[in-house]
Amino acid sequence: MATSKDTIWEKFLSPVVRSFIDEEGLRRYADSIDWEQESDRWRQSDVIMPLYYTEQNFHGINGGYLNSSAAVSYDPITQYVLLPNENVVRQALIDAVKVKPTRVLDLGCGTGSTTLMLKQAFPQAEVWGLDLSPYMLVRAADKARKADLDIHWQHGNAETTKFPQGNFELVTASLLFHETPRVICQAILRESFRLLVPGGQILILDGNQKTLRQLSWLNDIFEEPYIREYADDNLDARLGAAGFKAVRSENVWWINQVTSGIKPIPVVNGNMQDYARHTPTPINTTIDNNDLEDFGSPVFGLVR
């Protein structure tokens, strides 16, 4: 990991975490893959890389997630920093699923840790993982292959996925929203609403916003450029603004939260329609705080 040297993470926490990590094993794994060749398999030339993603060093890693170092180091570090236990925290999202999905989309899937758990929980479902980093998709696909799980991986942007409208019963996002500007979060929620069938569910696993507001020092540790903006926001309100109903957030060991919302089933003449046969109506794509252009967002041209 190439990080800046003056962060709290690099000065104090990184040496502790590294003492539990097999760095030699990670180097062997990194050297076993031709990352440029493999990432080209996933890279889509029509995917617009937004400035909020390309010009930030997430977790203090130079180049953010657009390099193989991030793909190799993400999992071994996350298992120690996602307290109290990474599998327990991610399982909280799985346990919150209230629908019986046949098609699932995991936005910002990264190395696919939650995506794999979704496929294991719903083996008959068609599961997709989407991420902006082709390097992370190389790692995700390798993990799925070793676990013998049939998962579809897609290079793409969560703001404008290019999937058909009403294509999924379940849309999820794990540890994504604290890494995106507030206005982009709203754009992702609008896209999620479009992608879901009526009656479909969205689930977001991320840091507990109330806790993060109380622990401002924690926001300095991992050099997350948008985490203070996320902490000061309210995901429940944002889901409501995007059109979701039955919105609620549940604490996950105080440090994290799972937020759930349902896309309403239209009522016609007093009767709820069968959403499996319903063609979703167009939604208002107006974004509050319409400054997407400042972040190089690919959906800016769609909302002007």
C-alpha cells in the first residue's frame, strides 16, 4: 500500500495491522497475476470515470482504487478494521433481506466480499457485482472462481448502470456511500429506484452516521475524502427523497448501520398491481443540489 506518511493510519495503526498480515503471501499473490491484462478483460471503454473517484486517494492509497495494490490489500486490511468482525457485519445486510430475489445487483462491489455472500444466501438468484475499478473486479472474479460461485461482474458506474429499468428485486451497496459525495449518493439512490421492480428492496451497509458524528477523530484515521459529508447526512431522508418507502436504519454493533427501503407497488383502482408484470413508470430524475458537473458525474447531462 502506497499511502501518505502523515496520516494517523500510517503513523500508528498501519504497523499494528501489518503485524497480523502475511505481506509476503500478498506479494506472491500480486505477482501471480498480470493485472493489466486481466483488468482489460473487465474494462469497458464507454464507462466514464468521474472526477470524485479519480482525483481522490481513498484510504490514503495513491491512485485510490484504480491500481492493483488496492485490490490486493483491501481484503486483509478490511478484516481488521471492520469491527467487531467483517463477516458478522456483512451478514447483517444478508439478514436484512426481506424479498425473495431472482436478480440481485451489488453496487460498488469492490473485491466482491458481500457479493459472494449474496450468492451463497440466494444460490438460485442471478447475482451481479458492479464496480468502477477493473482491478477490484479482477480480485472479485478470482475469489468467485475459487469459491465455485457463478457471479456476473460488470465494470460500471453506480450512478448510471445501463441496466434495464425494473431489472432487479434486490439492490445492495456495502461501504460505498461514505466514499461518495452527498449529491452522488442521491444520484445512486435514484438509479437504484429505477433498477428495482415495484416491491423490490434496497439495502445499504455502511458506517453508523450517528456514531461517526460523535467520533470526529475517527474520520481522520483512514483518509476518506467524503466521510464527514456522509456522517453529517441522513440516509433515511435520502432514501425517502428518492421515492423509497418503509425506510429504516438498524445499528450494527454501534459502529455500522444497515439501511433498508422498498420501492412502492403502484395502486390502481384501489388494488396493488402484480409487480412482476408491471412496467415501472418513469421517475423524476431531478437531483437536489444539482451540482453534479463539479464532480465530473456521468449523469450530469441527464439531469440538466
